[in-house]
Amino acid sequence: MSTVDKMLIKGIRSFDPENKNVITFFKPLTLIVGSNGAGKTTIIECLKLSCTGELPPNARSGHSFIHDPKVAGETETKGQIKLRFKTAAGKDVVCIRSFQLTQKASKMEYKAIESVLQTINPHTGELRESIAQDQEKTESLKSQIEDLEKSIENQDAKIHDVEKSLKDLRQLEDQKSAKTAVRNVLFKEQQKQYAALAEENEDTDEELMEWKTKFDERIMLLQNKIQQMERSLQDLTDEGSACRRKLETYIKEIGKLQRDAEESNEMKLKAAWDCYMGANDRWNTAEAQKNAKLQMKQRVKAASSAEHLKALGVESSSAESYYQQLDRLHITYEEYIKIRKETIPLAEKTLSELTEELDQKTQAHYDVLGVLAQIKTDKDSVEILVEPVETADRLFQQIQSGQKLVEDLEYKLDLRGQGGKSLEEIQLELNNLQSTR
């Protein structure tokens, strides 16, 4: 069981930083008695700080735990706690913790100077080398340990990546072997198919000639179709050009009709307006004369009423004639407006119909061009198919020339007799020659 022997306090709270205050602890019990503010709680706090390294909860990060420099009349105060205790094995150990509080311009600065654990030599009573390093060494060791842990983690990650890559390589190797086996099987099947195709493609000369005849017939049919399409394309082109000419003629006629209608309408409107203005002037004149006569009648009452009524009848008849002229002009203007409304929509309708017909023929022209392109493609494919037939023709001609050569050789052999090659040997040479060709 560990026991506490003594504790030295200096510069902590109310304890003077210049004097060393030693508290001795007795067995089995030690009572601490004193007045308020004497330092009883400070002793317990120092015991806790020495054993655990934790500041009291009301220490304000150490500012109120160390002796105030203002009370000491200095800019800096140092505090120290030494605790001497016996371990369970009976060894004497001293725990030393030192602190510093500095008064700056606007604030206090707290700093833990050292935390040391030392043993005592039982023979001499002197302190041995410290068991624990100070705080800076501890932090450096912690940082080194953290670096080592990070490097270990990195190595583990690298090992994991290497294992993963090895696993992927094994999978790739398995896939490669499986694909190689599949490829070998497919290669064998293709070889079998090629052999079967080679047997199937060994056509006779009669079959090749039959194929050539069919190809020639199809080429003739396609050429006839091409010629028909070209003729129909030419006809459609001629029709389109004729429609364009008709359309241009209609447009010119419509423009001419519109210009003539506008000119005639302007002339009629001008004449009607002149008549209207003349009638209006005559009406105004008649009204002025009527007013003058009325005024004259009022001034001069000697004229007879019969003459006055006659003058009024003449004036009213002239006014009625003017109104009739105005009505005729109005009817003429309405007829012009009606004719204009009927003529212009009819011309626009005709123009739209011609435009639609032109679009349809243009589309038919494009369709014919597409059909011609398809026919040209078919013709190219037929030419590609005809090339093997021509090759077969050349081979057939070579075979015939070879047969003639054999007949010549047989004839020469019959003439020479002994000392020449046999017919079988010559036939073998010809077969070799044909295979090389």
C-alpha cells in the first residue's frame, strides 16, 4: 500500500512564493485544522494536482491557482509542489510539479514548467535521475509515437493494396486461362467450319457458268431499271421546269392585275372625289344663295311668295341631282372593293396550289435520286460478285490451255517413243502446276 510522507508547497494561492511550507502526514490519520483562508483546501488541491496533474475546477486555467504577481509586487511568480510518498514496494519517490504565472500588459499567462518523478537513494538520501521526462519530452515522444502509428497504418494500407492487386492479378490470370480455353475451342470449331465451307464452295464449271448467267441477267435488269428511272427523272425535271415557268407567268399576271386594279381604282376614286368635292361646293353655294335669299326676303318683303317657292323648287331639284351623283359614286366604290376582295384571294389560292404542286414534284425528284443511289449501290455489289466469276473464267481458260499442252506433249511422246517421260509423270506435273496457280 502506498503512503504519503510529506508535501512542500511554494507560491500556490495564499502560500508565499519565497517561503517553503512543508506539511508532514502522520499515520494512521492526519487532521488539518485552520481558520478560513489559511489554506486547508489548497493542501487538498495540491495533493490532487500532484497525483493526477489536473487543475482544480475554479482555477481559471491556472490563473487563480498560482500566487498573484500583483500581491507579491512582481511581474512573475513561480509555484512548486513536491510530494514525497512510499510505493507499495517501500521505495521513496518524489513527484515535483513547477508552474509559472507572468503578468503581461493586458493579461496573465500561465505555464507549466516541469513535471518530474524521481526516486530517493536509501543510503545517501539524494534524488536519483528522473523516472518520467518533463512535459516537452513527453509531448515529443507522443508525436514520435503518433508518427510511428501513422507510418504503420500507411504500411498496412500498402500491404492491403498489394494484397488486393495480387488478388486482382490472380483473378485476371484465371480469366485469361478461361478465355484461352474458350478461344481454343472456338478456333477448333472455326477450323471445322472453314473445312466444311471449303468442301461446300468447290463448285463445278457448269455451276459457275450458271451463276455468271444469272448475274448477267440481273445486271441487265438493273441497267434497264436505271434507264427507266433516268427517263422518269428527266420527265419530272421537265415538268418541274414547266411548272416553275407557269408559276412565274401567273405571278407576273397577278402583279399586272394588281397594278392595273390599283391604277384604275385610284383614277375612279380621284374622279369620284372630284365629283364629290364639286357637288359639295355646289351644295355650299346653293346653301349660301339660299341663306342670301332668305336674308333678302327678310329685308325685302315686296317679292311675291310664288316666285320664292319656284326658286326653292329649282334649288331642291339641283340638290337632289347632286345626291344622286353621290349615290352612284358610292355604289361604284363598293363594286371596286368587292371585285378587289374576290380577285386577290383567288390569285393567292392559285399561287398556293402551284407551290404545293411544285413541292410534291420536288419531293418525287428527291425520291428518284434516292432510288438511283440504291441502284448504283446494288450495281457495285453485283460487280463485286461478278469478279469471282471472271476469275473462274480465267481459270477455265487456263485449264483448256493446259489440256492443249497435254495433248501436244502426248503427241510428242508418241513421236519420240523410248527415252521420254511417261504420261502419268506429265499428268502429275500438270496437276502440280495447276495447284500452284
